[in-house]
Amino acid sequence: MTTEPSPGFNDATIAARGGWAPDFVTRPSAPPIYMTTAFDIEDLGQLEDITTGAQTGYIYTRDGNPNHEAFAADIAALEGAELGVVTASGMGAITALLMATLKAGDHVVAGRVLYGRTGQLLNHLAASFGIEVTFVDIADLTAVQTAIKSTTKLCIAESLSNPLVEVTDLPGLARVLGDVPLLVDNTFATPCLLKPITHGATYVWHSASKYLNGHGDVMLGVLVGPRLAMRKVRAMSSLYGLNSNPFESWLGSRGLRTLPLRMERVSKTAQSVANALSQHRVIERVYYPGLPTHLTFELAQRLLPHGCGGMLAFDLAGGRTAVDHFFRKLGETIPFSPTLADARTTLSYPAGTSHKFITAAERAAYGIGDGLVRLSIGLEDAGDLIRELQQALVQ
């Protein structure tokens, strides 16, 4: 419904109430951006209908916006979930879920090797809110089963671990957990390569800043799962102010249009790069689940038949000094950037970025050494990337 100031109004009124086009019936070819803080309501009856769900509508963008709903609905469809919630970041998504489902005294089982900030958040909840957390080797199903208590309300795992790209046995994990809900961070794999819900997961979570958007220009998170739980999560997202803004959600939706093509491309390129790097004399070990030498190669063959994604890591002989020299030689061709899944290839240093918040002893126990480099493969030509990397590795 358009609003047009009546003729003869003062300039101030015309300017304040302007910006509207006349009503039209043709549908836009691309989804519009609903950049509005609030939505005008006709009367108190309509307010009641929208609030109770009797009528579809929106009131305040922190509580909901068409761009939020469009992006979350697309991810829910891709992941095979009932409903989704979009948030301002991946950490916002897991925070909303934890606030919606846990209370003091509840117990969480979590993978020992998780994105560093995920572990940091769980430790904070344990120290400040009375949530008990047990970290286990998620690949050791016996250890997982032993860790489960009567108070266990959630298990947290990654479909592909950060940064060693280990594949989680989701079907086996779900069997061991029984009725305990499983939350899977599917950021590295995306639903194009792996759909955790089909393997027993209850919730799936993404840092949508990464592959779902794919262009390095969005800060966004999304969580999908059962309808009733997602409604509680949405309420917590609004209460804690974790919601995304409409433009970020719109950019996320735009990125999704090319997600299957991008995941196919980066998977093929990453396999080629991993094969090449595994033959280089200054590289001690390459971590990529598409390599037969990888710890979870057989699982990858079973759970990731369409490719293993664009993330890989490798240990560089010479430790931190060698890494710094390597990064400097690459300069701006393959930049050191503490994120992943951009359209361009980037490097990261887990010991100093994603896992800097855990102790050196913990990093060593997880296999994250001072010479570990994480490589996020982009959309460049595979041959060009291999040549640039090999030139930078020459000592």
C-alpha cells in the first residue's frame, strides 16, 4: 500500500512522507530488499491477527523481516529441515539455540576439536551460567556414549572439522546419542555436499558469512531444525538482539543462487591442490579428506560422494617462521585473511586466529601446530593456484 502526501501540503510534509512509488501489479524479477525498521499496521485488529499468526505480516524487523524469512526458508529447504532462523553471525545462531534450549544444570557433550570461538562460548556458559560441558573426541563413539548423562540436553559436532577437515561419523554419532539432540556445524560442507539431518542431526548451523554467501562481504548466521524449537530460537534471537539486518540477509539469498556450482568447483580444485601439495618436500602433511592418507578418507567416500569441499590444511616444515615467510611471499596473490570461503583463495593461521583462544597445550593435543596453514580454495584456475603455491614454497 503506497502513501502519497496530498497536494497542497507543505514541503516538510511532502519530504517526510515521500519515497513511495504508485502501486503496481507486476512482480519483481529479483527479490526486493525490505530495508525498514518497522511495518505499518492498519488497526488494532490487524495487530492482534499478526501477533497471533492468524494473518501473515511483520511488525518490527528485530522480530522478523521478509528477507530474514526468505533466506532462512531456503536453507531449511536445502538442509531438509522444517524451519530456520537467520542471525547476525554464526556465533549468534548457536547462542540463540543455547539460550533457547539450555538452563543451569543441563549438560552438553561437545567435540574436542571445534571452531575456537565455539569452545570459548561453551566454556563461558559453564563458568557463568552453570551449564556443564564435556569435551570429547567426537570420533570415539565409546567416549561419546560414556559422556552422556541423564542431564545431557545437546551434543555439538562439526560435519567437517576446523581446521583439520576431519569427517564426523554422523550416522554413528546419532545412533549413540539416541534421544539427545545433535547440533551440527555444517559450514565447511554446506548442504550441497552433506545434509546432516538425513544422518540423524536435529539442528544444523552455519556461519553463512562463508560458503552460503560465498563472496566475503556478509556477516550472517543461520540455524535450521524442528518448527517448535526454531520458534523458541527466533524468540531468543529477538530478545538478545541477535537478528541480522535485511540487506545482509538479501546478500545471503543472492549468494545461494550459485552455491551448488561453487561447491562443485572448489571441491575439484581443492582435490587437485591437495594432490600437488602432498608431493612437496617442505610440506610435512596435507589434511584433506579426499586424500587416501587422510584419517577420515573412508568416511568421506561414504558421506561426501559429491566432493569434500574447498578447505584443506597442511603442516609446513619450519613452524611459525616458515609460515610467516610463506605468507609474505604470496603477498596479495593469495592473501592471509582470517576467514574462509570467499570467491578468492585465502590463507589462514589457525594457531593465531580461529584457535588462538585455547592454550598451546590444547592446540598441540588437537594437532594444531605452529606450522599449520589452512587454505580456503576459491574460484580461480587450479593450475594457477598450484603454480603460485609452489613458487612461494621454494626456500
